[in-house]
Amino acid sequence: MNSFFERRYIIAGIFIVLILVLLARLFYIQVVDDRYYLFAKNNVIRRYIQYPARGPILDRTGKIMVQNEPVYDITVVPKQVKAFDTVEFCKLLGIDRAGFDKRMEKARKYSPYRTSVFEKQIAPQLYASFQERLSEFPGFDTQPRSLRDYPDSAAAQFLGYIGEATEAIIKRSGGYYSPGDYVGITGVEKSYETVLRGQRGVQNLIYDSHNAPKGHYANGVYDTAAVAGQRLISSLDMKIQKLGEKLMTNKVGSIVAIEPSTGEILCFVSSPTYNPNLLVGRERGNNAAKLYKDPYKPFFTRPVQAYYPPGSSFKPLSALIGLQEGLIKPSDTYNCIGYYMAGNHRVKCTHVHGTVNLAGAIAGSCNGYFNMVFAKVLNAKGGKNTDDSYTSWKANVNKFGFGERLGVDIPSEGKGLVPTAKYYDKMYHKGGWRSTTVASLAIGQGELLATPLQLANIEATIANRGFYYKPHLIKAIGDKQVIKHEYTVKNYVGIDAQYFEPVINGMQSVVDYGTGQGSKIPGIVMCGKTGTAQNPHGKNHSLFVAFAPRDNPKIAIAVVVENSGDGGTWAAPIASFIVEQYLRGSISQRPSHIFPEYYIEKNLLPAIILKPADKARIKADSLKKVSLDSIRKQKQDSVKKAALRSAQTAMLPKRRDDE
Amino acid sequence: MNNQRGFFFNVDWITVLIYLALCTIGWFNIHAAVFDENHPSILDLETSYGRQFIFILTGLVLGTVILLLESRFLSAVSPALYVVTVLMLILVLAVGRGVGGNQAWIDLGGGFKLQPSEFAKFATCLLLARYLSATNVKVTDPKSFLIAGGIILLPMVLIKMQPDDGSTLVFCSLIFVLYREGLSTYFLVIGGILITLFITSLIFNEWYVVIAVIIVTVLAAISIKRNRPLLFKVIVGAVISIGFIFAAKPLYNKGLKKHQRDRIDVVLGLSQDKKHVGYNQNQSIIAIGSGRVWGKGYLQGTQTKYAFVPAQSTDFIFCTIGEEWGFAGSVTVLGLYLFLLLRIILIAERQRAPFSRIYGYGVASIIFCHVIINIAMAIGYMPVIGIPLPFISYGGSSLWSFTILLFILLKLDSNRMGINHA
């Protein structure tokens, strides 16, 4: 009928092919490619994170150490801003026109349609007056936030601080944190971050193309509520903590007190300290920069980071090892003639003690006696096996937590230093050193370095007659008061209980009539030991370690006052005030006529003599913006430097000996 | 024969069923696209979906009326219809109301508007069928070709002046009608080659396209070297093609308006503007793609519900189908269209009267062109061109004109055994 009849196939073919092309593309975007599904979801669903309140921290009596203070951010959605009285607005917030424009520009740059923070952390009073007039400022809104607040302004290094998550933290968290989130940077805030931060809630809200909210996605099935951070109950006693910080005003040093029967840290003073409220709120950046530049390094957590030669405070431990090894008896006597012959050189003693037994040697801090004990220990396996003997002596010292991390629950704890035999092999040569070569170890000098926490822990161990609980700063977590299992385990140090009494006798004598007699507390039997840590850079560091009462001890303590002289003069009285305040709740009149106010008022800060290099560094630091990260790094550096410096000190050939 | 027993028995009921299916799909998807919480009923006349129901009902009345007409009348009235349509197209340029930048509507008062370009489609088809079915007219004859081309071009130019690019393009599809009636295959081949060259030279460096053309030419020359005349044609074609390649960019830049170029750039991937020019299309692709295999379910499409896609009840109605019914919905709708198109070809070919056959091809071409352009636009294969999806998109003018277009064919078909229109 028609000559072009067959062309219908071609036309039908074109129809089929083009429709199949469309179907192929549809197959690809609908079935193969999943991206569009996500795009559509992101289009309408916006995840809002509900930040839970960070957990508060209480002291052991239930007193609040850190809580959350409500503040408010003013937010703005630039596109929603309509004409309003800018002058009035600026006046209300106390900003000028240029500042207003700058903030608006920043918000607009971020997104014209999304909420940005216009002004951070305004005080509740300002919030109230702003909120009243909010309707006059379309596009602006307020958003509650919370800041950390420290009612007592104390225990800064223990609590640590929180700060905005850095890039490194965000990376490490695997995306949990986002920029602008607050996270614990130091102290307990850091080590208990996961407990304190609580659980974030998520709200999936639906928004239409005009950015108007349209309710919850899937009726809120996927939403979760925020769970507030858990409360931490600290082992600290705020009363003695505050007393300790007061006593250490204008001094450099530490006070660490431990409850021997639990390992709970009662007092954790790092001096000089700072007011933790300075690192909160709008002035935070400036304050942090100032503190960072402070030459006395207030960010340095001395109780766990500073290293000191234990000096004579080490002697009880030295004696205990000798007794356990059966090399000395409490009744053994030694005749002190004012010096000890270590090989062919004299180790000076503080004075001529005459004939002393163990208790007398501790009470009078006789260097000669302990050199004798140490020589016995190191020669126990014969003069040629000093290496072996030394290694087992070191192991015994390590058992006290000395030279190892105790695992306290705040970051950056130092190990201290008890050198290995290899260390001396290197220093001299293998077999080239004897008990006489390392004689100063006997009296806590030489290479030995300990943190104040380690010193306090040794006292807790002596108080317990042979074991300690891991010292810790948080005694219970949350409303259920969960106690970590590791804090209920007794760590035995390998010394039988019977050997403690003679040593404790000596320590009681120290306070009763020995080098620490000025610190005797009427009615309380305190056992202690003074120490003077040698400092080649200036005056010696004053040390005192003690526990009290003698029977059923309630508190073990270590006090270090840098650059102040000998142990009995400064550290011991300060320790005695803390002990008495803790045990009795007040400080009584002392027969020695010492009173806390004298110690509080005394300024013992060492003069800071800046080397040209340091001056240059500080100047350079003040120019660059100080980030909190660099503060932390600085801290670590200073730990290393302190260790190095002390180690160098120890290697000086001329050694002045202890009291 | 059967026509004695009344025309309804001769109506192609399969086509009617497909028609009804597409209208129903349209109605439900309009309901989903512009769903209003305050007027949830699909029959609520306050809403687009309520009104669409009225349009479908009146469309059916219109279809029945057409079936009651005399076939002869349709052929006889076609020149007059064409003239009236052309006059309306001129009128709309003078008094038309703008919608989306186009002067396409005549306000009839009482909320009713008329879009003459919709009616121009079947009017042109009818006149083209009448002219080409005349005994002494052959498309291969240059004079006849020019007249036929003129019939198509006149409304095309008037619509272009509104300007309504979508409807203008639809008239191009009538080339299928001419082809079926004997137009040289070269027109199709050359058209295809030109489109390919144009697009490739916009996307790639012109020199690459030239090299590709030379390689193809050399390969073709080697395989047909004995056929001298064909070889000559191929070489001439290649030379013209190379000239065209270098003309493409200036043509593109001078011949098209900025907003048109922007839309094309987005499709060709020459610009990545997802916020402004590309926004609508991007959101449309997201909507369709997010439907996955089975879709999100009726009234559950978030892209649709929260108004991320513009014109979702009219030009972008396919988004709603793709999002809420997924690939299954896409296959169903495209399957129905393909079935309808093949059915129309079958109907056209079984006509004794060339008038009916030619008109049938016109119907198929126009529906095909709408479907391809509309869906290709929704999935980003074509620049954004405002053109409704036949029987599905919201709107009385569009639905009625497609109903008239299709039912005229059904009327002609029901009479196919009867009078021969010479």
C-alpha cells in the first residue's frame, strides 16, 4: 500500500532506543549510585547535637570543686536579619559599630542561612536584658552554654582545664569531636574526659528548601537524648588543699598527702598555682598567654612532674632494704666520726654523731650509718658482683613505686629515676664501679630522682607497714560511686611488717627530738624524715616526709619547698600544719611557737635570673599567639629539662652531703 | 462491519486504558507533589490535585465528544482549525500573560487560561495530514516538501517568539512524520551527525573533534573505496563537518541567550554551578536518584514534600514519580509510554486512509518528543526546557490538548474500515 512501509520499524526502533537510554540512566542514578539518597537526606535532615552538661567534681566531703556556670551565646542567621536599631543593639552588647560589622561579615562568610555565633559567652545578667528585647532584633537568638566554674579557685593543676578540641584531638577521636567542642586538656578533666563529658544527644530535624523547620525526622525515632556527664568524687580534702595552697604562697614546691588506708590523695598542691577561673570565659586566651609566660611555670604540675633528689628522706627506705636482706639489725651500732670513708675519699657527715643505732641514725640523719648499710647491701654478693647486688637493690626500691610510674589518674606523671646497673657500666666501665663509687645513693643523692607523689607514696607504704594502694585523685565515679578495682588492690613492697617498727621508731624520734623537732604537734605522734635536696643552681630544696598518727595512720605526706634550705626549717612545719589541720580540724598552739601565718607570708621565690637565650625565647613567645597545645608541650619540655638538670647535678664530682 | 454496531466497539480500548492509567498516575503524583496538610483529600478542589481530577473528567467528556464527531468533519475542519490556532498564537503575543518569562497564556476570565501552543500541536498535525494525504502530494517533491515544512514552521516561529523553546522543539519532532511519508533518510542521518558534532565540539577541544572526524572518514574511505560516488559524498560530508565544528562555538555563543547557554553548560558539565543555574536540575536528579529501587512510598518523598524541586506538579512531575516509586515507578511510566507509542504506530499503520496514518504518526511524534525531553531534562540529560509530561503533568490546557490529540486518532481509527478520505 505504501512504499515507505518498512520505515515504521526504524521509527519504532528510535522510540525504543531513546526510551531505553533514559531507563539506563534512571537505572544508574536510582539503583547503582547511592549518592543521591544521601544527598536527599542531607537536604532535609539536619543533625543537631545536644551537648550534655559536663560532670561536676566534688571533694571528699561533697564540696563542689568544679561546676557548670550558665552563660549564653548570641547567635545570628544573617539572611533573617532585618533592619533594626543597630546603635541600640551595640550599646546593649557593649560593642562598637566596627565590631558589629566585623562580626556580621564573619557570620555571613560562614553561611547566610545558617546559625553562627555572633557573641560568645555573655553573662546571665546581660542575657536577661538582651532576651527581653530579642524581638526587636530579628535574626538574632540566644543559645545556652555552660562554662566551668571553680567556687574555691583552688586545685588548678589537679582539676586541669578544658579547651576547644585541637585538630590532633579531633583526629585521634575518630570524628567524635568537631571544631569548637570543648574537651579536657589537662588534669582530671583530661583523664576522666569520657566520664565527664556524658553522652551527646542527637536530634534529626527536617528542614524544607526555605530552611523552615518541619519537625523531627521519622517522628524522632532516631533521636537520642543527651545524658549529663557523671559526677566525680575527688579524694581531695578542700580544707587542707586550700590551707596547703596558702602555705605555699610565694614559694615554689609541692605538697602531696595520701590516706594510707586507701591510697586516696588528700592534698595535691603545686606551687605557684593559678586561679582556674582565669582559664574560663572570654579572657581565657589572654590569661593563658600570661600564665604561660610566667617564669615560675604555674602550669607545671609539680607533684607528678617535678623531680627532686630525695636526699635524707630516702634513708628509712634504705634501712628497710638492709633489714629485709638481713644485713643489719636494729641494734647494730655505728660509730660516726664526722665522715665516712668510701674507699679512699671521705664522705662528710653533718656532724659527729658518735655511736648510733638504726633509730638514732634516722633521728640524727647520720650519713655514715647509711653509707655503711648501703655498702653492706652492694657487697652482699662479693665485691665483684656489685652489678648483681645493685640490680636487686634497685628492684627493691622500684617496688615502692620509686623510679616507676605509679599510674596516678592525671596525665603526664613522671617516673623519677633509679638508674640501672647498665647506666653505671656506661658511666664508668663494666666492673669499674663499687659500692664506694655510688655511695651517695645511700643517702638519697647521686642520680636518684623522685616526684613528690612518689615520696608521699613511700610514706604511705611505711605507714601501712609494707604495702600501698595505688594513689589516686578520684575516689568514686558517678551517683553509684563506682570505685575502680585497681584502687582496692594492696601492692606489697616485699618488706616484712616486723622490719618497719625499728625504722618507724627512728622516724618518730626525728619529730620528737631529731631534725624535725620544730614541727612536733602536741598530742599527735607524727613520724617523719627531713631531707635537703642539693641544688647546684641556688639554695637547696627543703624536703619533709611524714605520716601520722603512728598507730593506725590517717595521713602520709611529702612537702617540697624549693630553694629554701634544709628540710626541718620550711618543709617540716608546713607538713605539720597540714597534718594537724587534717587530723584535728584546727591548728593548735605549738610549743615551738611556730604559727602558719609566718609561713604563709614568707616569700621564698627564687630570683629569676634570665639567661640571654631565655630572654629571647620569652620575647619571641610573647609575639606569637599562644595556643594551649604549646603550653602542654612546654610543660613536657620542662620535665625533660628538669630531669636532665638534676642528672647533671648528680654527676658533679664535688658532693656536699646531707645534714 | 463492526461499525454498524456503534463506534464504541471500534474504539481501541487498549489505548484508552493506557491513557486512563497515565492520567491516574498523574493525578496521584500531583497529590504527592503539592500535598497540603490542610487539604489532605485528593478531591479537594482548593488544591491542584482536586482541580486535576476535574480536568481528567472534563478531558474524558471532551474525548467522548470527539468520538461522537464525524471523521470527515475532522478532515474538513482542519484548515479552519489551523488558521484559528495561528491567529490565537498571534493574539497571545499581543495580549498574552506571562508565566515563567513566556507569553503563552490567554486569560479567559474566571480563573481559566488558555495556552494556544498546546492546541497548535493537534491543529498542525491535522492540517499536515490533510495536505500530505492529497493525491498529488509527495514529500520527495521539493514543492510539496516546502509547503509541508511551511505548515510546521509557521506555528513554530510564532511559538518561538513567545518564547517557548520546549513547544518549539516539539514541532521539530514532526520530521518523523515526513520521514515516514518518504523524506530522504539523509535528513535523519545528517541531523544526527550535526547534533553529535555540535555537542562534542562544545565539550571537547575542536581539534580533537576534527581529528576524530578525519579518522572516521579515513576508515570509511578505506572500507568503501570501490564505491566512487559514495566516497565522494563522504569526503564532502567530512569537509562540511569540519567547517561546522569550528562554527559550533560562535553559533552557540551568538545564537543562544545567556540563560539558555547556562542551562546547556550545566548539562554538558561545562559549569558546576549547583547553587544557581544548576540548582533545580541538581535537586531534581537528587530526588529521582534518592528513590532507589522501590521508592520512598506515596507521600513520603522528602525532596518533593519539602519543596526542593521547582515546578514539581508540572514540568518536574517525574521527580515525584522517581522519588516516591523508585526505579519500579520509572520503568512502569516509561513502559506505559513506550507501549502507547508502539500502539499508536500500530494503529497508524492499520489505517486505510493516508490522512489517518499521517495524523497517527504526528500524534506519536509529539507524545514521544514530550516524554523524551521532559524526562531527559529531569535526569540531567538535557538543559532545563519547560515542557509537560503528557497526561501526567498538572494543567488543564496540557491534559485537554493531549486528550484531543489522542482521541482524534482513536476516532479516525474507529472508522478505519469506513470512509476513505481522499
